[in-house]
Amino acid sequence: GNSVTQMEGPVTLSEEAFLTINCTYTATGYPSLFWYVQYPGEGLQLLLKATKADDKGSNKGFEATYRKETTSFHLEKGSVQVSDSAVYFCALSPNSGGSNYKLTFGKGTLLTVNP
Amino acid sequence: DGGITQSPKYLFRKEGQNVTLSCEQNLNHDAMYWYRQDPGQGLRLIYYSQIVNDFQKGDIAEGYSVSREKKESFPLTVTSAQKNPTAFYLCASSIGATDTQYFGPGTRLTVL
């Protein structure tokens, strides 16, 4: 079956530090890949996505590149801010037809950015 | 503004009672989903619906029930058969089954 593994947290950084959150996946075919962010007490917000190999998703200074050869979709940001403190989820969705389309999530990585 | 609303934000119930969580969307999406989130875990799919009057069980459907009588509404009932119902419940929707899912703000259910 499909699975997503992301680095365990918590991750604690100082403001303006470089961020990497690793995500690797197992899936058949060519899934779509997502990063969602969850701020305290809220639902999930789509941060970025990529639908095919070598695509780069980007939003709000965050980037992730779909690497099929390493089955990875690592999240990066060059300079984090205190407001980036949240839980980050990596997820995949198979692009095959039928009912096998559900999102598979990683367990989430808590990021805390200190001033 | 288009979006997904869930109500209430916090819900308390006594053990042995059924409770219904509301999810409404005005995005004109065909597909809707319910997820459960527990501390330190990813999201787990409870039920999903690809179209009105049709829904399927997800990975953890036992103790839950849903209905999809209208395109914009997908209520979730947590029954007394659910052994550990205290959790954060998230509703999502997408244009179609294979499209990007967008989430509501969630309902935190606590069983006393």
C-alpha cells in the first residue's frame, strides 16, 4: 500500500535559519505530492503541491521538488520566521482511477521558530 | 467567500450519547471527506463521498455514520459504538475524487 514517512520532530530553529523537513514516500505509479500546514487549533491549509516528477511546488517562500528517483518531496525554506511555527504534513494522492484516490498522510512535523 | 465550515468548534458529550458534527461547503465540490486526527498522528480517513447520495467507508469507519443528501453538506455522526471518540475531526472537500483536498477548521470532540 501507499505510505509517507517524514522526519520526526519537534524541530526548533532560530528566526532566519534554513529549514528542511524530509519526506519520502512509497506508492505505485505516479502520485501527486502535497505539503499541508496546520497552525495551532486550526484545520489544514494546502501549502504547496507537485503532480509529476521534477515539478517544484512553491508558496510563501517554501519549496519542494518531486524526486521520483529518490521517492522524496523534502520541504525547504531559506529563512524561517516565528509565524512559520506550525505542524507540517506531507501527503500523497494516487493518480490512478477508481476509488483508490485517498490521501495518505505522514505523521506531521512540529516546527517551532524562536525569535 | 467560498470555503468549508465546521460547527461547533468544540463539542462535549457524555459517554454513551451519539453526536453529530456538521460540515458545509460552498465551493461546489463533488467530493467530501471526514478525517480523524489524534495527537502525534497523521490524519486517518473515516468516510468519503464522491457524489450526492453515495459514500464509502474509509480506514476507520467503525462507530461512525454519515449521510450525503445535499452536495454542500456531509454530516458525521459519532455513535456510542465508537470506543475512543475524543479527537480532532476534520472535514475536507475536493472538486473531484482525484483533485486537491481543502480542509475546514475542524471540530474538537471531547467525551466526558
